[in-house]
Amino acid sequence: MQVKILGCGSARPTRHHLPAAQVLTISGHNYLIDAGEGVQHSLLMAGYKITQLEALFISHAHGDHCFGLPGLLTSMAHVGRTKPLTIVTTAEVADYIHYIEEHHLEETSYTLSVITAPSEETSPSIYSDEWITVDTLPLRHRTSAVGFLCREHCMPRRIDPVATDFYQIPYSAMQALQMGLDYVPRDGGRIIPNRELTKPGRPSRSYAYLSDTLPAWHLVEQIRGVDLLYHESTYGDAFRDRAESYGHSTARQAAEVAQAAEVGQLLLGHYSGRYDDVSPLLEEARSVFANSFATNEGDLYEV
């Protein structure tokens, strides 16, 4: 599992950061989270193919999170994408997408499906495919907004070659063993339990994306123990009142949430345009939660 940062700025354009966008990659399959202005160019420059994106997850209707959608969806049609596309988002963004369809996608080569997530409650497994399951989480912002809790599917059990050689297990039985089944000899011999022939697969990895929101104390239990957490950190603690008035968080508050939820790593982002240098935000966060990182465009984080 990897997270590639394409944009970690906020609403006001700056010379330092692009609007919100990132790519989550699982087993070679790519998912776009938020689509700020210029996202299709960022995808192109980072080497991603817009014809192969599996799904889009858009947190809310503010422009720095969705103004890249018209160009992206239109370009997908222009380049002849045929793979169906699912977008998970709020009701307001769903209306925006319908407008794009009506006015810019009169002719399209792909099927577009929109899943509307409730913004007042958690929606478990609102999206699932062969590689990932995604829950939406209610955020506390000035407009309806949702976060995303992404979990890869559990990896199958691993064959123990020493044990299978010892018991002379045929190759034809390996797939069933990986699925957790016991080995049943065709000649009616002893059934060998799966646990004697395999080892546990790698634990499922998880990523939570929370932007934009007041400090996500209400989500601590839902995100407890995630491997990687992106929690918006628009301001430093000196602007805590401003953050609260605009429905945002400070870097220190993001770190406090990460510490309470016992996450593996914290990613900071969605920086206010007032910061040319975000190192003070990182210092604030690390004073509370040492495993904090300040994102920048182009950064790649392994989970």
C-alpha cells in the first residue's frame, strides 16, 4: 500500500503547494482521493494513467477538493477510457458531477457511477472491490464532508514449503490451502489441517484520510490503530481560534488525535496559504506525536 501526494495545499493558491489530491495504490491498482484544480496534469506528471484509475473518493464540495473533476472526467472520455468508473462522495458533489455529465460528457466511452455517502454517520464498506474496502466517516466542517477509511483485503495464507514437501502435498492442492482449506487426500488418508501446511498471511494494512475537519475526536475509535492517518493541519496552534471558526484543525490537534487513536504514522497537510515554510507545523505535531510527517507534492509514503 502506497500514498502519493499530488497536492497538499488549501483553498488559496500559492507558489508552494497544489490543491488537495493524492493517489492510494494497492497491489498496483490506483485510487484518487480528492481532485483539486489541475489534478489531471498532476496525475500525468506523476506517471499515472487516467484510463486505469479504479475509483475516485471526493471528500466534499469545496473547490480545492473537486474543481479538477470537470477536466479529469472529460479527458477520460477524450482518451477513450472504457473501464467503468465509480466515484464515492457527498450529495453536493454528486450534484456537481451530474452537471458535468450533462454539460461536458454528452458522449462518453465509459460508464460513470456515483455512490452518495451520508455525511452524518459512518457508512461501512460503501465501496469494495477485489483489493480494497472503503468506509466513509463523517467530518465536521462548514459543509457536508466525509473522510475515507481504506483497508486492503486480508492476504491469503502463505504456503509453508517445508511442511508441504514433508507431507508430499501435490501442487494442485496449493490454491485450496491458500484459501484456508484443509488437505483431504484422494486416497482417503489422514486429513491434514490447514494450520500445519500454511503460515498466516500478512495483516491487512489501513489508511485513513480526514480532510477538511475540526479535530476528529469523534472518530478516534473508528480509526484506532490504522497504519497511516492523513489529518488536515491547516494552521499552527497560534491560529487555533481561526481554525475552529473555519472548520479546520491545527497541526498540534491533528497530532493529539493521532496519539489518542494509536495510529502508526501521521501525515500533515492542507496547509494554509500563509505558510511558506511548514516546518513549524511539523515541530508542533512532533512535540505531541513523534511519528508525524509534513507532506509535500511528490512524496510517496509506504504503508
